[in-house]
Amino acid sequence: MTLTLNRPAAEHATVSDTGKTELVVGGTGVTELAKTYGTPLYAYDAGTFRSQLHSLRDAVGERVDVYYSVKANPNVEVIRVFVEEGAGLEIASAAEYVRARSAGGASDRILFAGPGKTPDELDYVLSEGIGEIHLETEEEIVLVSDIAKKLGRRVPVALRINPIAAVQGGSMRMGGKPTQFGFDEENADDVVAHIEQHPSLDLTGVHLFAGTQGLSANTLLAQWAHGIDLARRMAERLGRPIKTVDMGGGLGIPYFASDKPLDLSVIKAHAPQMFADAAALPGLRDAKFILEPGRFLAGPAGIYLARVLSVKQSRGSTFVILDGGMHHHLAASGNLGQVIKKDYPIVLANNLNAPLQEGSQIVVGPLCTPLDTIGRKVAMPTVNTGDLVAVKQSGAYGLSASPIGFLSHPMPAEVLVEAGTEPRVIRPRGDFKQPVTLLP
Ligand SMILES: Cc1ncc(COP(=O)(O)O)c(C=O)c1O
């Protein structure tokens, strides 16, 4: 018999049969998840994927079409949750295209961005059908034009722009400085002229993406305003309206103790009006405004759950050794683009409310490298062998962004939990004979 406590979504908890308060994912407690599906384990709450999408749509208003950036979590069943909610899909490889289609994504609701698309990839997605290709290099202009000619049709393309002195804010900047992403804004006129020389390219859109993990609503609003202005100028330059204005992803979620969640009420106070004003501009009257977040939509829905193998002391420090680590969750170890390594939210998942132990503990994985440290200064209750530790905010850039082959540990299972139904295994666990399988 369990009792669900009334807590905010990210803090769902239940009192287990043992009387301890434990973390819950989509209505199922972690003890049961670990017992049924084993550890290490990724567990995702389908309801949180949906509520993230709905809260973003509510904040930005109906003129914005939200696409899910597949790279954040490319499990086909995760993509399917977003497709079923009507989201479009942003992909960065032909393999992501295949996954997007397997998840039920309509070809005209898929757009393809990325600085290095191969001829084979472009040929494949164009032959199968795609909403828009986002051009990022001169070579790509010629390549896409040649494939379009071969296929005997015009191909909708957008120009990806690396903004000037971008409105910044994300911890990992992708614009406003020299970068491999898109064309420098100062050269946009020349690039537009080049694209216009290719009759098989239908220049329909503009794409601007300045960075990821943005937690400031005002910075995001400024980036989007810049995207709108860029699109307005491009429409003037072309002498015809622009059809798509893609303002990228980059909406952040709080990971670290000092992070404040993105204030959607600030976005809601300004964004709908901003897009309504933009849609009144002559060059943007038919335009569709796109946001393509990954982290914001997927991150809060997932936990990475691991079992404690041992707890040991070394020269005054407590090490909690887990059966999972950076090979499954590189980002939590701080080795995926973090300059200063800070701890993800880590909890003793099977005993949330036990009193905190004095001082902090070091949470590590089983790999033979000090890089495999998941938490450096974790405040937790006293931990025992057999306990369950969860890394929260792990639904995005988790498994697929990790060095899964390193030390040949078996891949963890992934389960999708839907409140009121049995959890579903959406990736089977690997084993010693076949530790690493292709992503399902
Ligand atoms: C073109 C593009 N769109 C969307 C995203 C998703 O970014 P985020 O997960 O920060 O929203 C990325 C991330 O790198 C990207 O490169």
C-alpha cells in the first residue's frame, strides 16, 4: 500500500511499504522500478514530457510551433510521445530522420540542421521527403541544389545564421562568436544571393540559434526578437515573405543548486504579443514561428537510477560507489561541456526524507577513472550498500550523449512510465555477452 504525497512534479514521492519516503516516476516508486527492471536504469515520466511541452506552448502562444530536438533523447518511444502531442521534429542526422519516421513523425514536420551533413544523408532525407533543410555551408548549397535537380523538384531550405554579437546567456554558446554553425550574419546578403542563383532551392526560412541551457527569460526573448528582425530583413532583401522563422532551442532547466528555473511567466507576459506583432509585418505575414528545444522538453522527465555497491572511506572522505556512472551519464559527471564541474541533483531515492549526514559524500561510478565521478559534494542521508541513488533532470543528453562502449559495461534499460499503466521497457538492458546494442 503506497500513499502519494502532494509535491511539485519534479519531486513526486511516495511512502513505501517499509515506511520510507521514496522517489516516484510517473506513479511508480523507485524500489519497484529497480526490482522489476534492474539497475542501472533510465526511467522517464511520459506525463512530464507532455507537461513540459504544454507549459511551453502556453507561455509562447499559439503562433509558435514547437518542434522537439531529437538529439536530446532519441529513443523512438520518447520521440513518439512528442509526435502524438503534435510536435514537429528537429533532426541532426539521417539516422535521427529514420528514428523520427519510426516514431510516426510526418516528413513535412521534420527539419534538418547541423554543420556537416553528408551527401548520402542529404540524398536519403530528400528522397524520402522532409519539411526543410537548414543550410549551413556554401558546399551544402550546391549539394542540396544538385540533389534537388536530380530529384526533379524544388526543395524548401532555410538559412541558418550565426548572429552578430548575439544576445547571450546560454552556458554553451553556439552563436555570436566564430563557430561552425550557420553563416555569419554579416555575410547573410551574399549567401542569400548565392542561394537565389539555384532555382531548385526554395529559400523559405531563417534559423537562428544562439546557445543552449538559457535560464534567463529576458535573454531568450531578446534572442527571439533578434530572429524576428533578421527574418524581416531577409524578407525585404528577397522581396517576398518568409515562411519559417526558427529561433532554435536552448531553453534551460535547473541542474545546479544556484540555478533558478526559467520563468515562463515572463515569457508568457511578452512572447505572444511579440509574435503577434511580428506576424503583422509585411514580410512575415505568412510566417510560422518555430522553437526547437530538446533539454527543456525532455530533461525534467527522466531520472538515472543506480544501486549502491559499496560505501567506503578514504582519508576522511566518503565514497558511494554505484553500479552506474559516466559511461551512461556523461553529462552528470561534468564531462559534457561543463567548464566548472557542478553536481546534478542527486538523491537517496529509496529514503528521501532521512536526515542528512553531516558533511558531503562523493558519488562515483564503477569505472577505473577518476572522471567517473557523478557527484562531488553531495548532501545526502547516510547511504548503505543496496540503497538506490537517483540523478534527477536526466531525461535529456543522458544515455545517447555518453561513452557507452567505455569498459564494456552493459547498456542500462530505459523505461517509459505512464501514470496508471504498467511501465514499458523502451530499451532492453544489455548483458555481458552483448553489452552495447544499437540504440532502439
Ligand atoms: C540546431 C539545434 N536545435 C536545437 C538544439 C537543442 O538545444 P537544447 O536542447 O538546448 O534546447 C540544438 C542543440 O545543440 C541544436 O544544435
